[in-house]
Amino acid sequence: MSEMTYGAVEFARDTGVSRETLRRFEVWRDLLADTNSHTNLVGRSTLSDFWFRHALDSWQVFNQGKGAGRWADLGSGAGFPGLAVAFGLMESAQPDSHVFLVESIGKKSRFLNEVVAATGAPVTVYPVRVEAMTDVPRVDVVTARAMAPLTKLFGYVHPFVEKGATCLLPKGRNFKEELTEARKSWTFEEQVIPSLTSSEAVLLKIRDLRRA
């Protein structure tokens, strides 16, 4: 699906977001296109699919965690899904809501702060590696998109889980193999949620994560 067939109008139709929220997504996309023209943040071939591959894909993560006011997005990159979650929290006027974006690469954390400044999103950017965080915030949901295989990713999210977080993790076609491998060193309960944007992808809702 290309930008020509799925754009802002289709995104607004499918998500029901307000005009103000849609404008925040548009600001994000414009800043991303401008920055990506000279600094590589996302694959240029994926930028043309912003509304489907990035915006809608990120919005479904927010939808699966509705009611949660505090989130952490690890390895946030250009803000998928963390910034979309923040815009969703603004849309729903969730009280005391906040999103923590953890991104150690300087050009990406600077971009995230630029979007936050332009949109007023309730976000704090941590420009550090996840494993180097000394003050892990208490959140309701921790997420990470395309960051690492589950066996390694569980090590990153576990400090947040210990403080009460549920995991919402987008995964691709190899999710079954990753789950099998992860069970060698972790115990957990998972819910597999089909993705809206790919027949091969899923969202994994992980609870009761413990080292085996």
C-alpha cells in the first residue's frame, strides 16, 4: 500500500482522530521528511508509507493499551510508536499521562525533542541506552518496535515490568520462533493480537514476565 492510496484522510477515517490530533501527525511527518532528507532516521522507501506503515501501525499499539496513562517506548528511533501514543493520550485527555522515549542515538533523540517542542506532546526523551538507565520510571505499559529479538528485549523491558508494567510488543513473521527461544530463559503469559497493517505481524501482550 502506498501513500497514494493511504494518506491522512484514510488514517483519520480509520482511527477517528480529531482534526487537532491529525495536525500533530502531519507536523511529525513534515519534520520527519525534512530531517530525513539530510539525516537518515528511517528508510526513505518507508517514508512514503508514513500513514499506513508508521502512523496506523503505531496507533494500533495505543489502542491496545487504552486506559494506560504512563508509557515507555524503548529504542524509540523516530518515535514509532511512542509519539503516536503521546498524541493518543492528548486526544483522550488522559489525566497525568506521560510517555518516556528512550533513544540513545543523538540525531534521533534530538529529532524526538524537536517533534515534542512542535506538538506539545507529554513526553520526556531519555538520550541513553536502555541498559544504562539508573532511574527506571514507573509506567503502565512498556513497548518497543523493531528493537531486538524477544530473548534480548525481555531483558530491556524487565525493569519496567518489575515496577508493574505490561508489555505491548510489535513483532513480525518470526514471532513464534522468538517466543519459543525466549521460553528457554523466561517465563511469561502472552496474548497474540493480529496486526492491522500486516497479515504476518502481531502485537504481543506480555504479562507475568520472570527470569526462568
